[in-house]
Amino acid sequence: MSDTQQRIDELVKNNDVVLFMKGNASFPMCGFSGRAIQILKASGVEPKAVKTVNVLEDEAIRQGIKEYSNWPTIPQLYIRGEFVGGSDIMMEMYESGELQQLVQPPQA
């Protein structure tokens, strides 16, 4: 595993909710990234609970995340180490109620 893949793996596994996006939660730099943030907020996720990774600041991460997930587009959402998808999939899951269930902390 390359250094970049290792960094991505650690981000995904060490944070409950990770969004690889263009920009950050306060200032998304593309419509799809902005939409992903809005969907997470609407699902009840606290903005500070989301680890965002601005792919525009790191070209290695920008390319590496596409290989890591075998998914060609950004944004990419991971919840508790599992790849969820991009903004279209997030929207479908939100509309069905599936995303709201997925983002809830596991019950002890």
C-alpha cells in the first residue's frame, strides 16, 4: 500500500464520518460537495462530527481516493470505515431514510 493509500486508510478508519470533497464544510468549492454537506446536515450529522478532506489541497489524495474506493468522482462519503458513495447515492439514501439510520451512533 502506498503512503497516500495508507493516509487515506487511516482517515477512513479513524473517523466515524469522513467526506472527501472539494473545499470544506464551511466553504464547499463545488456544487456536489456542497450538496453532500447539506445532506449530512439534514440527516442529523453535526458538522463538527464530519471529518472533511479537501482534495484540492492534495493532488495525491485527490487521485488516491479514486483508486482507494474504485469510484471515479468526488465527493466520497465513508461512514465507520465503509464507503457509502457520492452525492447522488447520498441523496437517494437520504430520501429513503437509510442515510439517517446509517449516521446514527451504534447503540450499546
